[in-house]
Amino acid sequence: LPQRLATLAATAREEAQQSWQQLQDQRQEITRLQEQLSRARQDGERWALALQRAQREALEREAMRGAEQARQQELIHDMKGRLLELLREKDALWQKTEGIDTPMPSPVPRDAGLCSRCRKDFRLLSRRYNCRLCQGKVCHTCSVDMGKQGRCCLLCYQQGHLQAT
């Protein structure tokens, strides 16, 4: 019986030793798993912060794009308004000029001391020229130099009376 008890005690010790070793191995495994879990939580927190930052940046970009789009829409609206104003102004000017036929040269003024076009006085500094086509007296501003043909008034020049000379 004592030998049997010794064998049983030795077997129990071996089993206890094996259980103790398994317990130590399991504790090490638990420690390793806890470390992995801690690292995974830290990674999760970093990814969550990165996601929040990316979402915030996306919202900021969206707000900036919205503001820029609003500015562009306002600019388009202003440009359309200005275009309408210009079209109205063009139409008004067209209506004013529609009934105007080609102007005739104004008659020579009775007072030879005034320009026949702008009615400016001829003085020492404003020279008087005779139009080669209508014979009117015009100032330097209201005349065009035709070279060898002399000077003519702007109105005759515009009407194309140049072929006559």
C-alpha cells in the first residue's frame, strides 16, 4: 500500500506539475492576448481619430466648395444682369439711330469766324481749313488731312466723297 500511495502521489505530482505548466502557458497566452487586445484598441482609437479628422476635412472642403459655388452663381447672376443692361442700352441706341439717314454736310456758316462742324471760334491757335469737297470752313479737330488732296471735313470724309477728287 505504501508503494501504491507513493505511485499515486508521484502521479498526482506529475499531473499537478503538468497542470501547473498548462496554467503557466495559459497565463502567458492570456498576457500575450491582452497585449494584442491593447494594441488593437490603440490602433482602433488612432483609426477613429483619423476617420474623424478626414470627415472634418471633408466637411470643410464641402463648405468651401459650396461657398465658391455660391460666389460663382452670384457672379453669373451679375453678369447676366449686366448683359441685359447692355442689350437694353444697345437697343435704345439702335432705336435712336434707326431714323437717322446719312447726314448731309452742314451749310457754310454765315460767320466765317466759326467752325461749320463744332462752332468753335477760329483764333490764333485754332487754324481754319477749307473743306475740299463742301467748301465749308472747319477747324483742325473737325478735318482730315488727305495728303496732296488737301484737307476735308470729317463728314465728307465719312460719306466717301473722296472718290470725287
